[in-house]
Amino acid sequence: MKKLGLNEIRSRFLEFFEAKDHLAKGSFPLVPQSDKSLLLINAGMAPLKPYFMGKEVPPNKRMATCQKCIRTGDIENVGKTARHGTFFEMLGNFSFGDYFKRESIKWGWEFITEHLEIPQDKVWVSVYENDDDAYDIWSKEMGFPEERMVRLGKDDNFWEIGTGPCGPCSELYYDRGEKYGCDNPDCKPGCDCDRYIEFWNHVFTQFDKDEQGNYNELASKNIDTGMGLERMACIMQDVDNIFEVDTIKYILDSIVKLSNVEYGKDNKTDTSIRIITDHIRATSFLIADGVLPSNEGRGYVLRRLLRRAARHGKLLGIKGAFLHELMDKVVDVSGEAYPELVEKKDYVKKVLKIEEERFEETIDQGIEILKSYVDELKDNNKKVLSGENAFKLYDTYGFPIDLTKEILEEENLEVDENSFEKEMQKQRERARNARQNGESEGWKEDIFSKLDKDIVSEFVGYTSLEDECIVEAMVKGNEIVTEAHNGERVTVILDKTPFYAESGGQAGDKGILSNDNFECDVLDTKKGINNRIHHEVTIKAGSVKVNDKVCALVEKNIRMNSARNHSATHILHKALKEVLGDHIQQAGSLVTAERLRFDFTHFEGISSEELSKIELIVNSQIMNSLDISATEMSIDDAKKMGATALFGEKYGDVVRVVSMGGYSVELCGGTHLNNTSQIGMFKILSESGVASGVRRIEAITGISVYEYLNKKEDVISEVCATLKVKEDNVINKAKSIIEELKDSNKELESIKNKLAMASVDDAVIKKEIKGVNLITAKFENMDMNALRNMGDNLKDRFKSGVVVIANKSGDKVNFIVTATKDVVEKGVHSGNIIREVAKVAGGNGGGRPDMAQAGGKDSSKLPEALLKAKEVLENQIKE
């Protein structure tokens, strides 16, 4: 058996199946395309669901891929064991109604024995217990020894998710030898010991399971195989676990060098090293595929992995942000197979660095919250932090449980680990249920999948807004119909159409379908499965039937306004790169006839000066009257000419390249103008943050800018009339009024303070508590500034002591506590006093030892609250 590297195994697999007339495709992105049932791609066949379901026509009936995958269901075990990982690569060959069991088994055997040269006597095979066909192919046709074959039940050798396509499996195992086995003399695949390692699963999709649980034979049978690349590399390199595989060990060794610890000597440090090794692979690929850290969805998965890796870096003694530097090692070993890592390298490193630095702040925030929990435990003479609070720290603030335990131990406290684990288990079950339900949903058929597969739509609307078309199919609700009548709302599919279907952020066209017998309004146009375009229509008059000829007419104004906004987004994208940097990537967009919205990756707010510069660049390119051209070419040629591809977009071998006079060159299937001058004018309305690391610009073009400027002019005219001033002097007038208002407010504040001080003697009560002055006072309807000033004045007046002031305002009450330096040194803490005082009045608050403020909901409790101040102060003073 040859000792092959991981990259070499991948290459050999794809080349082998290319020679068997398979289309060898690069990996699909980790972010699922048009599949809401999955958060992230978790299996080699996941991106191919539409082909297996017949929803889309595959580019070839035979395909082979090496698919990058993420699974986080066992994240707590990553690093603790030598086999768990969140990121892995899955090799697979697929047949969509072409070859079946015989070829799958034959070629599988040929590849592992002749091309990988795995010893035949080391291979075992399992088949489904009722699958005699597969058993006979292995034993009778391939001559595989029956003593190394096992029949396994449904749990092991039958693939299904709810209803829909399913079928038996045949798995290939590698015998690692007796030293990995158990004491059972009949040990074989299916045993729980580590002797037999499954490395290639062949799924024979031959049934369609219905709602009643019946398994009906599929007319078109499929093949879906999966071979874990890292697991195969373990076998080929004769190593015990994935962290010893050549490419992964290269990253692990870099972490060992960076942390200056020795691997293999201590289980605790080994765990941290393995976690970082796995997670830097996963996070690098996730970011390169367009995922950004956030508090939900796939962004949360990324943030969790990043913070977990960063935390274990701290445990190893690594100072500062380090993950972005490790990303270079991932590129070294995987960049050739996954060019997106090379193309997005600087961007990925920047995201890693910023998120790791933010985690530093989160850790600090978590420590402050944990300290408040510690104070509360001590105040109540308790020793155990609840699992609920520990889980909140972990889940909300990313605060690791081991750090919580460490800090508590320093205070002679502990955490309720059992209840913490129960909360963790609840979270796992929620995630598992959501994942299972989602995966099942992803295989369900909709009404459109029941249409004839030959029904497709050709888009002819790039050059024309009107065409004569034929009605190929209609759907009303959840029913395929052949005729529709006045007043009904249906989905119409035409053989060809000038209507643009919503895609790439551009809204779908609107317009009219008509002939001599009927007329309908096209309310929206959307993409359907199998290259179909769905016209959502309401019939205004007459009736329409399948096979009728109709005139399809797009509403020109809506199309032109959408095109203005779409062309403007391309120029805006380029302008953003020029002003803010090449790290800018589109993260989403919305183009309608009314306005445009453009989301992009950036990690801080944009200054007004930068926005003005961006706006000027876009308008300059509009005024430059750049010709807009669209050309179809190969994806490789498009990349060579520097065309910008968008994160997460699914491109075929032939792409459409839209050029704005060479200034902006992007891959795009949307509709555009002929010249940038047709945009008219571009105006930014707003800039804001929408997620961590994602900013949004909203803007308008064309006639909308004219209308916007008219409204602004009306506002200015009204302001001038109100202030009785000419337009050229309106700013000076406004400044003058503001200054006058400030002076008046200062004068009013001074009068209020004098009045308050004049009545202070009636309000103040002074007591001595263990030699410390306690000064309390009650007021009504004073603002917080006046209360703070009153606190400072009383502190100055009495020289030494604690001042507690309460202010009643309706049903609510505000408190101020302030203390002089000498009493703080005796143990007085204003923040702790005010927390207990506010609790009495149904509120909360806190602050520093020398000053704190709080609010309460029940002003009727004010006398009791002030009495509480005396009690807390007595307990604080050290005698």
C-alpha cells in the first residue's frame, strides 16, 4: 500500500472518476444554495439534492466531487478524542438515473485496490440484510470472499430521512488489526471496537418512501457514495487519528511551535492543540465562503468555533490574537485544491483578527458579570453558582465553563455542573431536532416537482421587453391546472419569457400577459426549479389554457428603474473598494424600481467624508457615460480578466460578465442599462451596520433623486419661513437660537439648584453610624443632574460621610449614593449600598465605591429604602 498524502488521494479519486465519464466538480460552498433545510453543508451529497429529487437537471448524469463539510453536533468532543472534527472533506461519486449497483461496486473496488493499492485481504464489506443483489454482485461477480462480508440491519446499512428517496447501503471497511480489536473471537464490522474502520459508503437509492411507510421502487435509480478524505488518509498513511494526517499535522505542528509546548506529553494541552487545529481549518473555510461572525445561524457557528479556538490559545499561554497568522498554514496545505482560500486570504485573516480581538472584550464583560454573581452568592451566604447562570455566561457571552470554574475556585465557590450540563443537553436537543426536521423538509416534494421535466423556460428579456410565448403549465394553489379564469390567481410557466425572475437581489419584473381571449397582471416573477420562470398573475378578464399563445409585455418604467439601481450597485461596489479597501465584498443586495440596498463586509462605520467621496465617484462614473456591455464566457476567462464573483453565488462553466466601460467588471445575470449616463444621478440615503462586520448603504437613482431633492428644498423653504430668514443665512440663525437656548437652560439649572439648596435643611436628616455620618434627603421631581449636584454639595458641606438622596417622580423613584474618600477606606461601597436600596423599591442599579445611582418602580417604598441604607452601611463599616 502506497503512503499517499491527503491532497494526492483527492486528486487520484477525481481523476479516476473523470476517466469513467464523470463530471468532476469543485466543492460547492459551505453555505447551502437554495436549500433552507440546512444551516451548513454537512455531507457530500447535500448540494446535489435538487438533482436527486429531479427538481433540477444535473450538468451530467455522472458526477464526482470532493465536498468541504461542517458538522458541529459533537463539538464538545472535538479535541478530546482523536477522531472528532468539525471540518472534513467528503469524496463522492454520483449517478442520476444512469449506472447503479454493479458499476458502483466494481469501480469502488477497482479504485481502492488498483489505484490506492490497499491490500485486498484488509478489506471487509457490509451489505443491507435484505439486499441480495448487492451481496451477489460482491460475492459472485467480484469474487469477494464471503467470510469477509457481513449483512447488517436498517440502522447500519439503510439510508433514509423521513419520506422520499431512500435505499440500502454497502460499506467498505479496513481491518486495522487485532491490536485495535476486542476479546470477541467473532469480531467483525458492526462491532463497537476500533478494529474495523468504515471508509466508503455506497448508497443505492432505489425506493421512494411514502407517507404510509411503503417503499416504492423508483423508476430512475441513483447512486450516492461518500468517502471521508481524512479517514482515508489515516489508512493510507498508517496513522491512528486525523490529527496525524500530513496536511493536518502541518497545522498542528505550527501551533505547537507557536505555543512552545510539547505535543503528546499532557492530555490537557494536547486537547487544546487539537481544538485549535480543527477550528482554524473550519473557520478559514467558513469565512472564505462568505460566513461572518454573528449571534445567530451559521454566523453563530463560526463565532463559537473562533472563540473556542481563541480560548484554548489562552490556555496554552499564547498572548494576543494569533488565529489570523495560523490561517497561512491552512492556505499552505489546502490553497491549491481550494483557490478561494488564496483569493480571500487577506480578507479571512482580517475577519479572524477582528473577531479574536472582540472576544478579548467579551471575556472582560463576562468576568464583570461573573463578579456580580460572586457578590450575590456571598451576600446570601451561598457557595454554588446555578447551572442556569453558568450556561447564560457560556451561551450569551461565549464565556467558557472551565474559566467560570477557575474563577469560582479562587473565591472558594463552585458551579452546579449537573444543572449546567442539563442546559447544554437541552440546547443540543433543540439543535438536533431543528436539524432533523430541516433535513426532512429538504427532501419533500412541492407541486412544481410533479410537472414534466421537459417543461423549461428560456429568458429572452435582455434585449426585448415583449415577446409571443406559449403557456406550458399552470399551478393554482397546490394543484396543477390546465385552465384558469377571471379573478383567479395562478402561477404561469411559459416556454420563453421577457420577464426577469427575482435573482441576485434584483426584484422580478411586472407587466401583462394577454391574447384575444384574456388578460392578466403579472404581479411578480420568480425562479422555479429546473430552469423554470414562474409568473405570479391575477386574471383580469377571460380565460387562459395550457398551450395558448400569449403576448408577454414587461412594464418598461419598472424594468428601467430597476436597471438604473442595479447598474449603480456595480459602480458603488467598485467605489467602495477604492475608498475603503480591497477587503470589501458584497454580502447581499436588494434592487427594486424604487431604491437599492447594498450590504458589504466592513468592520467600522463609514465617515461622512468617506461617504461623500464614494458618492462623488459613483456620480463621476455616471457622468463619464460608460458603455455597459454583457458578454458570456468561460468562468476561467472571466477570472483572468479580473471579473468580481460574489460570495455564495453558484456559477456554471459559462458565465455572464457585465462591464461598466471597464471600470467595474462583475459576474452578473441581472438586467442593466446600455450606458451609465442613463442612471441619471446617484444619492446615498443612509449607511448603517446590520450585523457584525457587515455595513449597509441605501441609495436612490434617476427620477427618485429629483423627487428627493424637491422634498429637501420644500423642507428648507419651510424652515426659512419659520425662522424668518433667507436661505443663505439659515445655518447662522439656527446656531444663534441654539446658543440662546443653551444660555437659558444654564440659567434655569442655576435657579433650580439655588431653590433646591434653599430647601435642603428641611429635607436633610443626619445620623451617625459607627462613627460615620449618614446623610439622607428626599426630594420630588428633580432631574438627575440636580440630584448629582446636590450629592456633591452635601458631601462638601459635611466633609465626611455617606450621602443617600432619593427623588420621587410619580410612581417612580431615583437614588444617588455618594461617599467621601475617608469612609470608602473604611469599607464603604456606594454601589453595593444602592443595589440593596433600589431592590426595596423594586429596582436595580450599581456603581463605584464613591458614587452610584439607581432607579426604582415603587415610590411608596421610599421610606423603607432609606432605612435599608442604614442597615447596609452598618454591615460595611470595618471596626
